[in-house]
Amino acid sequence: KFSIVPTENLDPAAYKKMRLFGKTCEIILNRFIDDAGLKRRAKAALRAAKTTGIGWVKIYYQTNKEPNPIIVNKIRDTRDDMERMKFLQTESTDPETREHRERQMLQMQQYADSLSQEKDMIVSEGLIIDLVDSSNMLLDVSTIRNFDDYQFAPFIAEAIWMSKEEAKSRWGSIPTGTKEYSLDNVETYPEKVGMARKTVDEGRQDIIKVFEIHDRLNKLIHYLPDGASEFLQEPSAPIIVGEQWYPYFPLAQNLVDGQFFPISDVSLLMELQDE
């Protein structure tokens, strides 16, 4: 919960207006937080911290674009005009007329190329907050000693489970040597597939694990499938980053000085429960 109030050095004559403005901001921000489902994700991260020791969330900025129907129609009309111009050019025998229509087609082509660069429009954009399974997080702790030093780790990697069809549709091909994990319709092995629930989906039997590696030293992101020696794509640099560069934020409850991994509530209560 939060409140927005004017500061003490504000002109007393403007205090009432600014207080009403602050109240409006409170209503708007509360509405955005409710629509985003932030409380549900925060509860999930807290549960993960209490049971596994660390609750990981991934926060990044996303922009969704869709084709602008007006621009798409203009491009289609321009191409239709070009096709009609080509037909007229083949029917014409006058050299000057043919040269004039060639210039017109060149102008139309340049116009269509300029429209193609603007055919997508932004339909939504904003922060995305995802909860990441603690067992799918991997980071180099050889150079850090305390929990808050995670942002100085050389790399942080996230294991992403997906079907082979999803990987092929995104990257085109899968490197040789990639390990495949199978799901049994009767029994699921969480230690093999990273899932603790049963499945009966016949279409997702062959699953691979892809590591999304965030390299802080080179400021690049790599995608490496488990078992392969080749990346799925060329390294890419994120367009929008935060102050710590990593999009991952851990939550812990029981920190221990001198070591990165905290203690979960389950570990603390285990001996008392046995007793």
C-alpha cells in the first residue's frame, strides 16, 4: 500500500490541488497494480522463498506490435498499381512512354519500401513480471559470497522447458547433440523434466531444455540447448535494461552472512517437526 502526499515545502495555497492530484494518482496506480496481478505474483514468489529458500522473478519490458491495416492496404494498392503499370509497359512501344513508366514504377517501389518500415504499430507495451521456478535458475556463485551480491555474478542462466516443435518454430533448427526428455502419460519424473505435475498431453512428449544465459561481462544473451555445443542463434543485446542489467530479482527470507544460498523456512522447521 502507498500514499501520495505533497511535501512540506509546498505553497499552502496549492496544497489542496496537489493533494487531490495525489489522490488521483493513488487511484490510477492501484488500478494498474490490480490489473497486472502483481499481488498474485508476489505471493507466489514469497511461497517459493519460504519453501525453496529463493523466490525468483523475471522483470523485463515488452512491446507488442501488430500490422497497421491502413498501411497494409496502402502497400497492397501500391503493388497493384505497379503490376498494372508493368502490364501497360509491355503493351507500349513508344520508348519515351516506357521510360516514363519505369520512373513511375521506381517511385512506387520506393514508396512501398518506406511504407513497409512503418506497417507495424504498437498495440501494448509495459513491464512483464514472470515467476521463475527456483530449480530452473543457475548462476555462478564462485565470485560472490553474500546474497545481495547476485547482481555481480558473471552470468545468470534460466532453464526453459519447451517442446521440439516450439523450438523449431522459433529458431528453425535444433543443434545436434541436444538432449531430449520424455514425459510418461502415467508417471512424470520432476527431476528429469522440471515439472511436478502429471500430464496426458500426447503432443508434448519430446521436450528439450534451453538455457537462456545472461552474460553480464559482455552484456549479451545466449540461447544454448542442453547437451549441444552450438547456440541456437547469434548472441543478442537487450534493448531495454535496468540499473543492475540482469532482469532477474531474487527474494529470500533467512539470509546467512558469508554464503549466497539462504535457508528456507522448511529447513528451519524440519528438526522441530521431527522432534
